[in-house]
Amino acid sequence: MRIRTALPLSALAVVGLLTGCTTASQDLGSTSTSTSTDGAEAEAFDPAAVAEDPELAAMVPDAVAEDGVLTVGAELSYAPAEFLDADGVTPVGFDVDIAAAVAATLGLESKVEPSTFDAIIPAVGTKYEVGISGFTIDAERLQVAHMVSYFDAGSQFAVQSGNPDGIDAADLCGTAVGVQTGTVQQGELDELSAQCETDGAEPIEVLPYDSQADVTTNLVGGKVQGMYADSPVTAYAVEQADGAIETLGAITDAAPYGVVVAQDDDELAAAVQAALQQLMDDGTLTQILDGWGNAEGALTTAELDPSL
């Protein structure tokens, strides 16, 4: 068993660089490795241990089943959900493991194809068959795609350790905050900034980056005063920064992640929903998330296009 050691911050910066310049598809191997967020070694998840369910495999549309591969769009700098391992090539993370498990249940292999985050959903149904990349389910996304829930996450801020600028998470007017492009956090910050101006205060300087690794690196380096991301991502970034940054305020706005399927592909959406539900029922989903220190986020019901 190969155990992946936690990436140092310098490696996280490399992740951002590699993600920005990589265009070739990345094939998932037969195993994926994990580590708990407390630094203890966790048992590696092996998608080969997930048995095909013939009944669920029969639900897969012929166009997907034909080559035996489920193509997955992902932005590979959002640790611990999805990022590149220390070799700079291999996709790892709990979303990568979940993609492999869903594919195996449906009698397929998964192939992760790297992309910028905001380019994934428009390409699902053409370039990618699904998108699995920490997508929070929201009304805007449900207007253009199917989404199947599997994990619950909130949002959380982080600042440099000791909060040298005295940032108040409840009043961000006049501060510079880094965020990954296309995330719900970017939209929330844009709305908060507009409210600052309405109230006669300085707007928030919202600084979007294609890579979450770049957001974290720029916070450590002082180019932004704070960062805002999904709670498991913020917690993981704090751990990897080795004391350079800390969380600020409570986790807010808990909402589910969803696997993205093309809006006109009802068959594949139903197959993905059934596969995720099976992984929930047999404990595989919790096993995967536990290996990445996020078992508490596992959902017990895979909902297709849940009501918000």
C-alpha cells in the first residue's frame, strides 16, 4: 500500500501551477491514497474493491457504456477534495475516490480530466460525462444541469495567524479577500461588496484566482488579507500551511456538494444517483471520506436536483 504524505505548502503552490498548464487527460489508477487531516495514516481506498452492480450498470446510457469509461471534469487544486499528488501528475482526493467508486459500481472506469473550475459545468455533456469537483448545489447551477447530492460542506474564512490586520468575518468592507474563480464564495463576496458600497463603506476587494492553491499561497504571502472557501478546503489549507494561517469565524451556509450531469441526460443522472445511494448504504462513501478526515460530511440520501 502506498501512503501519500501530506503536501507541504510549497507543493500546494506547485499544484496551482501545474493545474494551470495541464491539458492532457489523467487516468485514475487502480488505487487511490489518503491521509486523515490529523496527519495520521489512513487506509487507502481501492476502487477495485467496489463490485459492479449489474442492475445499476444496465442503467448507464449506451453512449457512456460503449468505451467503458466515465470521463470526469475536475479542477485539481482543491485539496482535500481533488488535487494533484506530490508527483504532479496523479489526481487524488475524496472526490477522485468517489468518482472511481461511482464508476466501478456502474461497471466503468473513471478518467479525471483537469480543467479550470468555471469551465467544467458548461462542458458536461460534451467534453465530460460528469463533473465532480466540489460543486455546491445552488439554484443557478440547477437551472443548467442535473446535480446529485453526496456531501455536506459549509464556508469558512482564513487569515494569517494572529489575524495581524484585525479582520472581522462579520464586516469585510475594505478588505482584500482571495477566492477561487467560479465558486459560490466568490458570488457571496461580490454581493457583500455591493452591500458595503450601498451602506457607504469601502467595497471588498474580491481577488479571484483560477487555483485554490494560489489563493492559499497569496494569503500566506500577504498579497490578500483573507481567503474564503469551502470549510473542508479551508481546514485542509490551514493544516498544510504549518501555522502560517488560521480559520476565522464559524462555518456558515452548510450546503450539499453535487455530481454534475448534463441537463438533458436523465438516464445518466439516474444511474449516478443510484450508484451514490448504494455507496451510501453500504458504507463505502463514509469510508472514502473518513480517509480524508471528512466522514462527518457524508450524506445518507443521494438526491437528484434537490429542492433548496
